[in-house]
Amino acid sequence: MTTVPAAPKVSLEVPSEGRAFVRIAMTGHVTDVAGEKAATAALKTIDELAGRPFGLLFDLRGVKRFDEPAAGRMQRLEMDAASKGLEIVAHLVSQPEMVKQLDEELKQLEASDLVGNFTDESQARAFVTGTRTVH
């Protein structure tokens, strides 16, 4: 029996403090089709921001598998969003070892002020809103 992956959920969150952000939550097996749906919905939401500064929060805690084409779509989404006011990106994952590995790679690229990886939702939110810049 094949299970159908849940549709990605995209929402705009405007906290009382800090910058607004687009939250993209994905679960299960993220296929190219799911990646396309997420990117399309996210870009529509980003366009509604009309060039105001914002962040992206990818909630990937429920992802079991991420196909390579879907990952490419998410990278293109980040590049497209950069020209529309994107300032910061947070990845919320469930594997602490992944956070450690990705954070090391970001430090080497000197990009840890722009991209953060977290297992704790409150820390990810603080990073993406700019209410906490060090992680």
C-alpha cells in the first residue's frame, strides 16, 4: 500500500516583534511534485509581501525522505526569494547530528549569520525573526 505524502503547508507569520517569515512545513516523502507545490505556494506568499524584508522557516521535522529534485526546488526558491527581500533562513529538523554537521559547513562558508539549523522550534523562530541572532 502506497501512502500519499501530506501536502506542504505554507503560511505567513507576522510576529509582534521582529521580521515576518514564511513557514514551509513538509512531512513524509517529499517528492518533486510536493516540492513544486511548496515552492509555488511560498512564492505566492512572498509576492504578497511586496518587497518587505522577511525570513524563511523550513519545518522539516516530519520529513522521512527528500528527493533530490525537490531539494533543488527548495534551493531555487531561496535564490528567487533573495531578490524579493529574503534576509534569513532557518531549517527546523529532528536530527541533532544533522544540525551539527550543517552548522559546521555553514561556518566554513561564513554563512551562519544568514542560515541556521535547529531542532528547537523556539530557537528557530527567534533566529528567523531576528530576535536572537546567535545560535
